[in-house]
Amino acid sequence: MIKLSHRYEQISCRLTVEGFPDVSTGQGSQAIGILTGWSLALAGHTELEGKREHLEALLRVVAPYARHLISGAPRVFGDPDSPVAMHPDGPRHRLELRSSQPHTPPLTLHLDDAELADLVRCLDQLVLDARLQLNLQTPRPQPLRRSELRKRVPLGRRIAAPICGMAALGLAGAVSWMVPTPKPGSFSPAQAKGPSSLVDPGKTAAPRKSTAPGKTASPGKSGAPGQIGATGLAAPNRAGEAPTPGAQTQSNQGAGTRTGPSQAPR
Amino acid sequence: MPNVSTALSRPTPLPRRGLERLDLMLLCAEALDLNGGEAMVWMSEQLGYQSLFPNRVELWKRRCHNPLRRATRRGQLQVEDTDALIRILTAMAERLYPMLRQLLSAAEPESVSEQRWALFRGRLQELIEERLNLRRVGVRKLLDPLEGPQLCHQLILSLALSAGSGGVERLKASLLDPEP
């Protein structure tokens, strides 16, 4: 059986895969179903070679890294025990390849944006090639989470709003604390007299009649018991002042002596 | 927030920020290609979107859903329309890939690279001033001499990484990102 080789090329990157068709599953003569090896040549760097698991590890790291980079939120991909890892490194990208041999230092490649784009395009071509029937496990691109995107907003801008809010709250609290609370016994006699002059059944009955004519007594019965009690209580509020103890007592007395709420017209 | 794991499996309309980025990237493609408007219509025909965009006015009307536009259109863009625009953009990015690569390459001489960036930013600025609402903060950031170059670099890098058929899903996922 002839060994097949497919090549995917970009300006600074060349990816070659070799293998055989898996005849047992009925694959065509040009398809690669059994991967025997692959090599990646990056311009100006050492040529890399590996097996299927290394290719899958490369795909698992480079594709999500590119996905995050499009959203402007680059981060490290690849576990410490993974054969491949990718780190953002200033304006460049650091690709780390760890050997399975013990006591072998990892190989580090520094790629610029153009070289990374070339590598991503090569891997895209490989994944989309219908002649490769390897069932490579590649992660599907997904929208990022809000927490992942938060990092791209500078820290100062992120904390500015909560700090301003807390400062405004503190300032409002301090101002309200400085305003003196009015004492209960500090009313002047003029204030106390004012509302009492309003307790005039003849004058205060008019608004109640106009607002709820169905429930109140007829205009001719302005001195009806329930109405007098109600107007007597409402008078201080109409004047726009707080009911003073004296005025309230007087109006309550009026209500109590003439009629009570229980005697209101039904 | 939409469920992240199923966001691409069911048709999800692009959020406001995604529409802004999509139109800005199309604008970048126009800045790179002097005949970009015509190329976009031609690409739409090549990809079989004549029923969606029978003429350039229809294409322009869909792009006007970008809230940063001077003459913006209200309402949400249909998923078929955004998918078609994404495919047109990735096809154009593939065609313009050599230029994108030149801009991004660190191997190029610095003076040449700076001239290329200055030319690109100048064209993009003209297009922005012609079509976008200059009172919007997002637009002012693009024209800012300090923040603008960084944003332009991010747009070009996004275009390069989403070039070709392999970039369609990647770009779409990126446009569906929630608000940070």
C-alpha cells in the first residue's frame, strides 16, 4: 500500500500529514484514515514532528487561543502536563512543546501575529479537508463568558463606577446626618394657632362635597355630623402644615362632641 | 445571558456590539481594497446570496443596522442576513489575506510597516468620517490618536484569524460575545 501525504501551506508555515487509508471502513484510496506521522515547519524555527495525540493537542490549544484572540481576550491554553501550551507574550505568542522524554526541556517558539495566523489557517485547512478522515477531536468555537471578557476592560475603568457609587452614597449619608432633626416640643404659638382658625365647618365642607358627591351629604346639609368630623381633621393638611398638638386636639374634640366616625352617613 | 454552550447550535441574532464589529470589519476590508464595495457585491453573487442581496442597496441597508452609522436603521437583523454578511466578510478576508499578513508581520522593516499602517488608518478614517456618527464614543475611540491604532490592529488581527471557511464559526462565535 502506498503511503499518502497531504500538505497545507501558508507563507511561513507548512504542515504535512502522512498515513494510509483505512480500508476496513471502506475509505477511498486518496483518504487518510490512519495517521502515521505529521510535521510542522515554521519559517525560522525548528521543524516539529509528532504522532496523532500531539496533533490533537496542537489543535486543542491553537484553535481556542485564536478564538480568544479574535475577541481581544488572550489567555494561556494548555495544562502543565499537556504536550502543547500557548501563552500570550506581549505582542508575540509563545508556543511551548513539551517532550514526553524525561529531562528534556520544552521547546519554545515565539510567533508574531502573522505567523500565528498562518498556523491557524494551516490547521483550518487540515480540519476542513475531506480527504482526511481521522475524526480529530477539535473544540467548536463558542461565545466567551462575561467573566472572560471582563479582563480586557482596564481595571481602573472597571472599578470606577462602583467607587463613584459608594462615594456618592457616603456623601449623601454624611449630608443627611449633618441636617438637625426637629425636636417635638419646639413649635411656636403662631404655628399652633394657624390650623385652629381653619376648623370652620362652613368653609372646609366645600372641597369634600366636590370630590366625592355621592358619598357625602347633600349641599344643603353641610352641617351633617360625619362631614364636620372629616373636615375638622382634614383642615390642617389643607393649610400645608403639620397638625400641631393643640389644633389636632381641638379638631378631634369637635369631632368627638358633635359626631363620631361611626355615625357617618351610610 | 444566552446559554453559551448552545449559542451556536441554534440561530441566535447578533447583539448590538456584534453588529457594530461586523460592520467595522467590513469597513476595514473596504479600506484595504479600494474597490471594496464592488468586491463585496461580487462576492455576494459568488457565494449565492443574490436572493438576500439582489443589489448593493440591499447590502447597504443590512449594514445600516450598525448603531454607529450616521443613518442607522432600527430593528434586529435576521440571522440569515448576518450569516451571509459573515461569510462575505471571511471570503473577502481570505482574498485580502496577503495584505493583512503584511500589516501584522514583525519581520517587515519597521518604516515600511509604519507607512502601510498609516495608509490603512488614513483610508479607514475617511470611511469612518463619511459613514459613521462621529458623536458616538465608539467612533471617537477609533479616531483617537492614542486608542485608534490599537483598535485598528485588533480589527486587522481579527480579520486575519477569521479568513477563509475555517474562520466563519470562529468569527460568528466572537460576534456573539456578551457585553463585558
